[in-house]
Amino acid sequence: MDKDEIRAIRKSLKFTQERFAQKLGVSYATVNRWENGVSVASSLAIQSIKRLVEERQKRNEENPTNTGSIRYS
């Protein structure tokens, strides 16, 4: 998962970097470094990001008025 995908996912979830970091259990600085290409997300962090996406998709399925899809690789 590259820096652009991470940023796109965070924005599609409508999270600030700070809120995204809280949800993932990392620091704001870590998210900032991922999005700026200074460092890369660990496999554990990527799993957590994917889990957030899946949770959002489930909520969207349960509430069809809240549409939108998130794709990641």
C-alpha cells in the first residue's frame, strides 16, 4: 500500500491524520511520514487500515444512504 493509497483511504474515511492515527494506534507523525513517503506502513498497520475500510463498508451496506466505496490494493 503506497503513500497515495493511504492518503486516499484516510480522506475517504473523512479522518484527519490525527484521528486516523488514533484509530490505528499509531502517532500522528507516523501517519504523516507514511503519506509523505518518508517511511512505509508495516504489514500490521496495513492490516489495520484494511480492517477500518472493511468496517466502513459493512456500515455502508447496513445503511444504504451512506454510499461510497473504498478500494485498496
